[in-house]
Amino acid sequence: MKTIFVIGKGGVGKTTCAAAAALLSSRRQRTLVVSLDPAHNLGDVLGVPLSGRAQEVATGLWAGEVDMEAAISSYLEESARKLKDMYGYLKALNIEGYLDTIRLSPGIEEYATLEAVEEILAEGDERYELIVFDTPPTGLTLRVLALPKVSLLWGDRLMRLRREILNKRAAVEKIHGERRFVLDGKEFSLSTTEEKDGVMQELLRYTERVRRVNELQTDPARTTVMPVMNPDRLSLFETARAFATLEKLNMPVGALVVNKCTGKKEEVELIARAEAELQRPARKIPLLEVEPVGMDAVEQVSSCLDLEEWLPHG
């Protein structure tokens, strides 16, 4: 399975370009286009009501919109469940307070989005040959794309700390014997080995999941980024910053899409500048007379694209 991440600042036409690329792909392979943007309009562009459950909207083409509020709630509830399973012996643990606290914590939306991406990739691995992600505006998207790499660093550090804890527990157990205690009629014992330690096992599972995502993101044979911008200076500045981050993340980037082109002299000059600075060819989509809505409009936009410039090869 291969993936394309369509990125760009809000309002440049990412969703339309994502739908157009997916429609092109569906002519040759089973394709899913899915929106991760909380302000969904993929269904509006396709002219089909969408939900969190992917549905076939054309031959070989499936589409869906992730409910980010539901994704955040699911992430928090699953995190709380795991915490309770691992630290159930701490009677003072306030799960409800924990949820209330981290719901408003920085990074929750990013982690919930990453988990949604993980689930889509896992579920789609056997069903689709290509998944096109219509992403949130650039800032949030880049933070989500950076999470696997950051999480691997944190995961490795946390596992080292956990091993130190387990080693110290084992040393104490050799002297005093295994420690057991009863709470609310249930017997607990502190684990001293990685195999029996719930915290370590969860860390191992988590780092393995994010490692798979990180490997996918950085593999040019499986993933490509489609950057979308408008022919204006602010859009170019933000796209250039995105390129710098993507380079640090080692993510493969395809040709540049410049949407809403009118052919004015200043736009032609800016596009030439973008090609020179970003070292990518620009594929221009003209400014349409009416907002593109429905399959016919998406078809019109797709005629301006050559999927080979973004399709991962390998």
C-alpha cells in the first residue's frame, strides 16, 4: 500500500487536489481519499455526504472524513484505560481528573490525529492500494508528521528509564523477596521483568507502531507529499517553510501544485521563483469560474495533474 499526503495552508485548495489525485488513481487501483481536517469539506467537493466510515463514491474510489472530536475522545479514553490497567494498584489515581487535564493539554489533537492515521493505515493495508490524505492546514499537519520521529526518541528514553526501575525492583526483590499487597480484595505484585511489566509492554507496542509509521513516511517507494499553494507571496513563504521541515523529516516531496492561477504576469514570475527556490516543477491549475463541486468538477481539475509526479514508485 502507498500513500500521498496533500499539504498546504488553509484555503489553497488541498481538498480539491486530494480528490483529483485520488480520482486519477482510482482508474488504475483501489484508492481511498480521507480527510483529516477538522473543517471537513471533502464531501462537499465530491458532492457526496461522508462520514467516518469510508464509502465507495465512484468505481475504485472510496472516501471518508475522520471525526476529529470523536478521535480525540477515543484517544483519551483508550489512554485512560491503559493507565488504569497498568496502575490499578494506585488507589489515589483519579482517571476522570486525568482525562479532564490532558483533554486541554498541548499536543492532544496531534496525537489523536496520528492515531487516526495509524488506524486508517492498518485497516486500509489489505483493502486499498493507495491512500490519499487530505490534511489540516500546514502547521498542524507538520506537527503530526513530526510526531513519529519525536515519539521514537521519547519512547527509547522512556524504555531506558523503565529498565532502570525494573532493575532496581529486581535488586530489592532479591533482598526482601517478592512484594505483594491487596487493594479492594485484589492482589497485586510489582513486576521486575520486561515480559511481565505492563508499562514496558505498552512502550514496546507503541514504539513499534510509530516506527512503522515513520518508516512509511520516509520511504519514497511508499509515500510522497503533494504540496499545494496559491500563486501569492504568503503562500510561497509558508510552502518554503514546510519544505524545510519535510526535508528534516526525510519525507519525499513530489511536484508543486499551484492552484487558482489566472496567468497574470506577477503570478507567472512568482511561480518561476517557486520552482527555482523549491527545486520542483510546478503544475498549474487555473482559477475556475465557479467553486469546484461534484465529480465533473473534480474530473476537470484532475486533467491538470499527472499522477506519476506524486505516485510513490518502488
